[in-house]
Amino acid sequence: MNDPSFIVLFDIDGTLISSSGAGLRALEQAMAGLHGISGAMNGISLAGRTDRSIVRDLVKAHQLPAGTATEDAILDSYLGHLPEQLTAAAKLLPGIRPLLDHLAGRPDIGVGLLTGNIRRGARAKLGHFDIFHHFAFGGFGDHHTDRDDVAREAIGELRQRHGAGYPADRVLVIGDTPLDIRCARAVGARVLAVATGIHSADELAPHAPDHLMADLGDTDAVVSLLA
């Protein structure tokens, strides 16, 4: 099988799905259950960040014992609460299912993830909508606190699959935050910013994405960017 001519790397929250605060509530349940702390997420930023960095901030903010053991316990508990929260509020964003179905029929286009979610969280969120199988590989937030490092992980994974010389300018990152734009630039990829998260098109435009759309509802328009 020939290597794909192009690769698309999708962010999850605010790009593929709207979790409507499901992750935040699951983390708050985890903190309440493990440490008896209510409202633990107050003042903790989520947008565009990795799960590892968010949990590390939680540990520091609430003066819990530092280290991966504490962080991993919170993440494990979070995963236990996440399905219920997804069922209560999450939704697939406009155009996602037809876009993924189209890409699945295009052997010249590879599809992966570039997300701050830990791998098990990504599987839970996308599996809730039965779309996780569309993504062959990715970069995840299990270990990284910097989104740029997640992008480097994703590029490393695709080059293991498709050759060390696979050019980064044939990779399109699709995301909804300035950090998605920044991490695409860090690896030399192109970027399509979508205003389906908490940032408006006017807020995303100054960060100079290669392309900017209101949403991913027009499959043909998205695919045309890969020409």
C-alpha cells in the first residue's frame, strides 16, 4: 500500500466534539472523591492544554503530593466518571461524521489525532460517538505538558509509519485554539483553525492560521485544502 499523499491531524475537544464541560465535571468528581475537594477546577485553564498539564496544575493548586502517582490516580478516577458526563452533555460537531466518512474512503489521505487528551480519554470521548476507529495514530497528552511536544509525538508516529522523510508541509492540523495553531507551526505543518470551540474566528485570525473556517460542515471545502 502506498503512503498517503496527505495527513490530517484532528484535535478533539472543540474541533470534533463539544463535550459541554464533561471533562471538567469528571475531573471535579475525581478530586471530590479522592481528596474531598469541591470546585477543584476553579481557576484552572483547559482550552488547548494537555490532560497531564491540567492535572499537574490541580495537584499544585491544591497542595497535593507532587508526582506522577498522584496525577495518575486523578486521571484514573476521571476516566471512571467521564462516560456518564459524556452521555449527559456531549455532542458531535457539525459536519464531522460526513467528513470522516469521506476521508475513510480516500486512501491518499491519512487521518490521525493531535490532542491534549490522554489516549484512554480520547478513546472514551470518540468511542462515545463510534468514531475512534477513524484515527490510525496520533499524539496524546499522557506524558507531555506542552502542546508542541504532543505535535512532535504525532509527527514522529506518522514518520514511523510512512518514512522518516515524510514532509511536514503535507500535514494539516485541524484545531480550535491558538495553541493548536502554535503546535502546528512548531512541527512545520499547515493548520486549519475552526471557530467551533471557545474562540471566535476574530480571536483566531490574529494567530495567522493557514486557513480559517466557522466549522467543518462543508466537506468539499475542507478536502480542497489538501490539494
